[in-house]
Amino acid sequence: MNIVFGQKRLVNVASRSASIVKYPEQAVITVEGIKGAKKSRRILMNAKAAQYLDLVVGEVENIVFAPVDDTQQILIANTSTIDGDAGEMTSFSTSKNNVTFSETTEKGKGITSSHMCKEIFKFLGEDDSSDIEFELAVFPSESITAFSLCKLDAALEGLTDTIETNNEVLTTEEVVNSVQNEVAQAEAENPIFEQEVVDAEEISPVQVVVTESTTFQRREEAVSDWSDEV
């Protein structure tokens, strides 16, 4: 049990340290949709995407984008892997440290650029009223190290969320089971209630509240809308 006195806000320490990792095994980039007047939009890269792009926490790096001729395919690359003068390219700086994602409290590298977010939505003909997610796919080329932005299915049915704790990454179901096992063990070691046989007439009316625990399981499917022609 962890008790901390003197907190300005009453926030559970355990819940504060945990964050949802939406795609722990996929390199995913999220391009934010419209956030309202005067609110900047971001391109967010999860841990796997940052690893693919050779992004390091504590350093500001530059990312470039490129359309592929005669397709609706967009490439992304780190300028450090592109031959030529980086000064002649329009690049976008990453955050120095990890930033918090809006919906999942996950953390990762980010690029703040409403302009580039708008360009991506416009180029792909997508509705920018909500965020859009892309999985990185290696672009087949011997001359450059780049990745294609492959759109993920917007329907998240069956996706199994995971929770990143201080020690490990667990699925939501595993966390629930772990808590239930600990409670059962604690009750076995120190019973709170003793079973007694009482006359029905001696029992005072009480209100019983039944709480149902529902476990949701989701599925994720990667969908590519890109043309095979490059």
C-alpha cells in the first residue's frame, strides 16, 4: 500500500503512474484532426514508430514527408538517413522529450504542426474532424530509408488494450484478474465476515448493491489503402 500525504490533488498514485499503450507491438503514427480555434495539431509517434525512425528521447530531430508519384502514398523519414543537403528540405522538428497523447495518456515523440496535419488529411482526402492512425511499413528501396503511412482501420472492435505499469505491460483482463486474486488471497488470510445462522425474523432490511464486472475485448486490423504502383 502506497500512501502519500500532502498532495495538492487527490489522485491515486497507482492510476497516475499507469498509461494505456494502444498498440504495443505496432509502429503507429497518429495525425490529429481539428482541435478547435487556435489549438495546434500534432503528429504523434508511439514507442515502436520512434524506434523505426531512430528517434531518441532527449534530442530534437527532423522529420520529412514525401508523396509517391501517381499514388496516394505518403512516406516519412528521418533527415539523418536522407542523402543531400537537409537545409534544402522542408523538415519538421520533433519534441525533445516524450509528450502525452490526448486520448490514451500514452507518451511518445511528437511533431507540432497544424500545417502538416492538414496537408496529410487533404492529400488523402480524409475527414479531419477526428484523428487518423497509420501503421509504418518499410518502403522497398535500396537508396533511402523511409516508411509508408498505411491507414489503420478506424473500427477498433476486438482491440485488446494493455496497461503499462511500473514493472511490466499487462492486458486489461490480466490486471483485473491480478487484482481479484490479490483480494481473494487477502480475504482468505484475514476474513472480514464470519458466517452465522440467524433467524429470518431477526434480520433487518438492508439494501444490496450488485456490481457487475464486464471485460471488453477488441480486435485491431491493419488496412492499407495504398496503390501497389510506385
